[in-house]
Amino acid sequence: MKAFVGVFALALGTVSSVFGVIVLGLGLKKRDERMLELGRRFVFGVLAAAVLAFLAMEWALLSHDFSLEYVYENNARATPLLYTIAGLWANLEGSIILWALVLAGYLAFAARRFRDRSTDPLVAWATLVGLAVALFFFALMLGPANPFKTLSPTPSDGLGPNPLLQNHPLMAIHPPMLYLGYVGFTLPFSFAIAALATGRFGEGWLADIRRATLIAWGFLTVGIILGGWWSYEVLGWGGYWAWDPVENASLLPWLTGTAFIHSVIVQERRGMLRVWNLSLVIATFSLTILGTFLTRSGVLDSVHSFTESPIGPWLLSFLAVVAAVGIGLIAWRGDRLRAPGRIDSPVSRESAFLGNNLIFAALAFVVLLGTVYPLLAEALQGRQLSVGEPYFNRMTTPLGLVLLFLMAVAPALPWRAASGEVLQRRLLVPAWIGGLTMVVALLLGTNGITDSVTFGLAAFALAGIARQMVVGARAQGRANGVAWPAATLRAIRSNPRLYGGLIVHTGIVLIAIALVASSSYSTRREVRLTRDNTVNVSGYSLTYLGSRITDTKQKVTVHARIRVERDGDALGVLTPAISSFPGRTSGIGTPAVKTGIVRDLYLTLVSSPTERERVTVGVQVNSMIVWLWIGGGVVALGTLVALMPSLRRRSQRDPLGADDAEPRVLEGASA
Amino acid sequence: MNRLAWAALALLVVVAVVVAATQAGDSSPRARANALAEEIQCPECDGVSVAQSLAPTSRAIVRDLRRRVAAGESDDDIRAAYVERYGESIRLNPEGDGLGLLVWGLPVTLVLAGAGALVFASRRWRREPLMHATGADEELVERARRDDA
Amino acid sequence: MKHPARWIALAVAVVALAFVAVLATQVSDDPQREDNESVLLNHPAPEFSVRTLDGTTITQADLAGKEVIVNFWNSWCIPCHEELPALKEFYDAHATDPDFVMLGIVRADSQDAIRAYVDAEGVDWVVAFDPGANATLGFATRGQPETFAINSDGTIVGFKAGPSSRNELETMLAAARVPS
């Protein structure tokens, strides 16, 4: 029954997307407005199909219907409710349902938003492209990755989800967030293709997808940070580039997407970078497909590569089609893409944006190359090798420092050309704060030059952001005669895009500080503890109080209870644990973390207690990790602010005035 | 006055960087062993260096690295010994020769080429007199406005 | 005038095509195929020194002229439990052969646990600890169980990662017996 509903939903989705593509295609060809209006409606058919497929699978999971192979493999009667629901994205086939649902949601959102322009060829083309992408994913589910495959006879109990995926509630949020980000880049892609197809690659399509791009970017950022958090709480701490190839794969579209968010402003403002922006959008979408291919087809080892799945060739072919269409269209339209703008001075906001784009493109290239290099080496020379943290650190650190510098300087630069006087007024004090911070960091004995330069640049950037916020709030306060909290809010409301951007930058700077601090000032030890004896490690006193075993049907867990003190203050009892799951060979450790503003104490159980009541415990002191998550929250907040409608409403007739990022009024008021 | 403030800041930063640079470069045996541990992969766990892993084998490898450094083996000898035993995949840092030239050199080349192109373009733009909008440009703007109307 | 975007697009297309082609060659690869590959195959066995349960030291020199099966294992590894019956059966079939040696080297485990395990399960072959981890590293083990076969010349002629079956053990021993 559920299988029938599910397969029916998949068929409905496929048919709806096929009809949508055909009707829209014919409508565009014949310039028939009624057909375009009709074609748009198929989006809602696709949405209904995706919702139905989603519900059918959740129904099957919640009712533990093991006649479905997917439910059998990813659920068991003992699986707790949360992980039963999350079981839908615990494995490949189910996660494609989620993908299709998110995609259909975005398409419906766009179809509704542009309902008054359904006969506009740009919107019709974009809808067509979106439906074609949806068609691919529905076909994938009807073909090689069918989540509604049945088993006969019906097993009495299921295997349960992968133990790693049923250990922490973040598992329920991280994948949907990531998908909302990943899939969200389909909309900008559809509009970019539409702009190329219709030849209307002015600034109109950019304004249309600005919001959708920001939303997708925000979700992707939060999804990546949550993934890191999950891995910190569940997997044990292995440094940044060791998380998983899939973390690199989700970083790739994030990097090009971030580049796009910046370069779009240049095009809106100066009409430049048309080809570049189209390329970035197409690249971002291609990289989401590439990332999915790399991690889901099993060509790279990954926590996320779910057994051997036959979808590799499908994803690869789709990637080839996407890239061919994108590159082909740009080549075809190349002669008409000449940008009218130019750069007047190397010291200007637009040059800073160009620098920013160069660095982000380089970062994306480094991450891509490092991720696929083992594949290249194996294919070309039959060599098996690895690329890891030392490579990524060495290649990305200089690029990251340049980005921090740009983040400190660029928001203060005016468009077109900067005068020395403006630079002095806006940058001198923040620059001194940065320089002094660097010297202080050196005097305090930071490890090496990179760390102190990072702290200096971070302080420079934060001081610049603070200055800009204060100046803006003061100007609003003076103009409206309100106190500073109201003035700050008013300033933000007057230009949400500017201040949202600054808040995002604050979050990124916090993350940069946390990255460096946690990499350089963390310690890692392993101690053997005997019952009721106290051992001093890295400034903490640890006392092993004994262990406890819990046995649920889902898992058997050994918890070691360890009392923690620091400088005579009791910090409570931490219980790192190891769980074993029925039918799985290796135990899964669950670290216990005492989170602090400055440092985390991170305990892992290395070996279970012996009969003589001895345990081996991994003791890590990780500096400033919590600021990674706080920074992520600040980025999310900034993205929300940037999405707020501006109080200073732009006139309907002037779409080119969409960007009012330049605080002309504010700076004037402060002068 | 302002120039002076900038110059003083520049001096401060340069001095700080130079001082930091001369202090850096710890070549004590322990530092060498730790640096090597950062680039040897934990054989039991994918993608994590032995320096960061608490797996028993990783701890043994770290001890072995210290022993080898103390015994006077050069960094290259130690790397070679590990590659010989475990294969190239034990190193997290790909070799910089042959195909490795690509993975190390290509990003650097592209960044330099990109920066060069930007500088070149900006020079050319500055040399050319300010362009006037052509008919095609105005048409584009007009169309963009219409797109959004 | 031709816009350079066309040429750049062409170049990008060529690179992208090559890239996709390379990826395509990797799709069909079986990720599990490394199970029976070791860099050390057909190389001389490494030098090592391990200590047996009763405290005697065994080095690779002591094994010269013998056909040796070296099995890395420990008490907490579940696949090691799985292969135990096969190991026992195999060992019992060859225990009387004077040139045959089977050596179980413990990988990362405590003495207590191993002694208890050996007593409980009735492990008859030589079990040795590897306190300096020189066998663990010398054989470049990546986990347990891992099994190596060494012929009388001291050359590694067989390797298996993961639990071995009786047949696999026999095949490895046969390889070690082939006169070189």
C-alpha cells in the first residue's frame, strides 16, 4: 500500500515535470501565453508529488513497515521516534526524496512569487530548467535509487539506521539544512540559464534571484556548521580537513556561492562581470551535483557514501549535461555578454570585490583539486595516495589571510575611487587596533607568525565593522533624536543588506579566530585511570568514579563516570561512552564535552573498563571551539537581517537601484 | 600627521613580522617528529593524521617517528621508510613531483595569473579615456529596466 | 570582434570534459578491492621482536626456514571472534607439521584481557604481545584481524585483511610451501 502510494507519487512527479517541460517549451516556441500560464501550474503537481512521496516514506518508517527494503535497512522496532523520522535522510534513496521535496518547494516558491510574470519568457525558461532538474531526480528514484522497493517475505524486524546516525539529535537537523542550501542553488541556476536562453543577461535576473540565493547560502552555511558540530559531538575530533570528503564537497558550492553573493553587487552597481556571474552560478550548481556524485557514488571513502549505489553514472551524466549546457550557452552568447562597466581605481570597492572573487575562486579550486587529486592520480598513474590537512592548510592559509584583510578593508572603501582622506578617516583607527593586537598576540607568545597575523587582521576587521555600525547608529540617532538601541535598529532597518553583511562578516571573523585558536592551542593526551584515583591532566583533575552499563534494545552502552575539577572548582561529572549496536562490528564512541567560552574539555573513552576497574580516556582540551558554533549563529542572524525588506523602499521603476550598500548618507552625517 | 600614523603602523607591523619570523623555525627533534606526525596518515582511520588520532597504532607511529628522529634519520628518509611500508597513501601531503606539480603548482599559477589579469585590465581601463555609453549599452540598460518593470 | 568568453568557455569545456572522463573511469572501481593487497607482498618480512605469553622473545630470525602464518588480532575485535573457529580448525590440521608455525600477534590490547581470552577460548598456537609495536608497524597493519603468510626464505607470500576462512588460510599456507 505504502509502496504503491510512493511509486504513484514518483510517477506523478515524473509525469508532471515531463509535461511541464514540454508545455513550457512549446509555449516558448510558439509564444503562446496560455501555454506558459498552464506550464507553470505543473510545478504545483511536482510539489504535490514530492510531498506525497515524503509522507508515504515517513508513514512507512513510523509504522515500521519492513516490507519496504529501505525501511528494513534503516529502521528497527527499537529505533527511537526522532531517528525513525530522520531515517528518511539516513540513506541514499530516502535522501533523494528529501532532495526532491526541497527542490519542489523552492520551485513552487518561485512560481508563486513570479505568478504575475508567468508569461515572461525569462520566468518561463527558469521554470522549465527547474522542472528539468526535478525530472532528473524523480527519474533517479523511479530508476536506480527507488526508495519504495519491496521485500518479500516481510522481515519481522529491521537492521536499524547506521549507529553513527542515531547518536545525536543534530542528525535530525543537519541534513535538511544542508539540503535547503544545496538544492536552493537550483533557482539561481535556472534563472542564469533562462537569462542566457532569452538573451536578457542585464541585471534583471540578478534582482529576481537575490533573495533565493541568500536564503540558500544561509542554509548551506548553517548546514555546514551543524555538520561540524555533529561531527565534534559524535565522531571525535580529528581537525578540520579530516572531517570527511563530503565536508569538502559541501564547502565547494559554498565558496563559489559566496563569491557570487559578492560579485553580484558589482554587477548591480557597475554593470560589470556578467559572464563571470553567470559562470559562478553555473559552477555553483555543477559543484553541488559533483559533490553529490563524489560522496554518494562511493568513489571517495566517506561516512556519507552509502554502500555501493548504482547512481554514480547517472549523477555523472547529469553533471556532464549541466556543464555542457552552461558552458555551451555562455560560448553561444559570448559576443553579446560584453560588459559596459569598467574599474576606475585599484583602490575602490569594486576592485576589492574582484580581489575577493579571485581568492574565493582560488579557494574553491584548491579544495576541488585536493579532493579529486587522489582520483586523478589513480586514474592516470595507478597510484594510491591521499591529500589531507597539511596540503589544505598550506594552500588555504595565505588565501584566508588575504580574505580577512579584504574583509577589514573592503567595507570601508567607497565605490569608484577612494581618496586618502576617506581611507584615513575610516581605516586608520581599526588598522592600529589590528596592528596592536598582533603585537600583543606575539608578546603573549602565540605559535608562529600566521596566528598572530590572523588575530591582528581579525581585530582590524572587527574594529572596522564596529566603527561602521557605530557611525551608522549615531547618524540615525542624530537624525531622528532617538537613543542608541533604537538608532541601531533604525540604521539596520534603513539598510538591511549592508548591516546584514557586516553581521555575517562578524560571524566569519569569529569562526576564523576559533579555527586558528582551536588548531594551535589545543592539547591531546591519553590517560589511564584507576577507580577513585585522581589524575591531573592539562590543568584538570580527573577522577574515575566507576562505570555503568545501559542496555536498550537499540544499543548497549558503557558509560565511564569521571569527575572533573579545575583549580579546585568542581565542574561536574562527565560520562564518555562507547556503544555497541546489534549486528555492527565496531563500537561507536560518544565523547563527553564540557563546553566553555575559552576552552572545551573533551573526553573520549578509548577502551572499556577492565575487571580491575581501569579505563583509558582520551583527554583533549580544545580552545575556543564554541566560537565556531556562535560564529555560525551570527552568520545566520546576519543572513536573516540581510533578507529583511529595506525601509528605504526602492521605487518600482528603478530596479538598478536595488543595491544601496554604500553608506553615503551615513558617512556624510559622520563627517 | 596622518601619513606619520600610517608609516608608524607599517613600521610596527613589519618589525613584528620580522621578529616573529626570526623566532620561528623550531628544529628541535621533538618539533621535527611532531611535524612529521602531522603528515603521516593514521593507518586505521581515513584522513586523520597520526598526530591527531588516539588510535593505538597512531600512538605507536608517533613513538616510532620520535625514535627515528633521535636516531638521526633525515625527514626524507623517514617519509621514504613509511611510503615503502604502507604505500604512498600513508602521506597526507602529496609529493611535489610529476603529477604532484599540478596539485601544488596549478593553484598558485592560477592565482598569480588572475591577479596579473586584474592588474592588466585595470591599467588598460585607466589609460583609456572614459567610455561613453554606446547604443548597444543603452539598449541593454533599457531592456534590463524593462525586465523588472 | 570575437568575445574572449568564447575561447575561455571552450578551454573550460575541454578541461571539464577531461575531468568527467577521469571520474567516469573511477565509477566502476570496486572500493573493496584492496583487501588482499599489501605493499609488502613478495617482499622480505620485516624485522620484529615480540614477547610470548610466557615471556620468551621471538624475532623474525627465529622463524627462518619455517612456513609461518602471522595473525594480528585482539580480544575486543569482533571479526577476530568470527575467524577464530577457522583459525582453530586450520591450526589443528597442521599443528604436527614441524616446519609450520602459527603466531598470533596481539594488536593494542591489555595482557589481562588476552590471557583471559586465550584460556577461555583454548587458543593453542603461539600468542605474543608486541610491546614496542614494531611488528604492528613493520607489517604495516591497518587493523585487525590481518593475516600474513611467510615462506621459508622469509618472504611474505600471502596477505588477507579481515577475517580469513579456512580455505583462505590453506591457500596462504600452500603459497608459503611453494619452493622458490
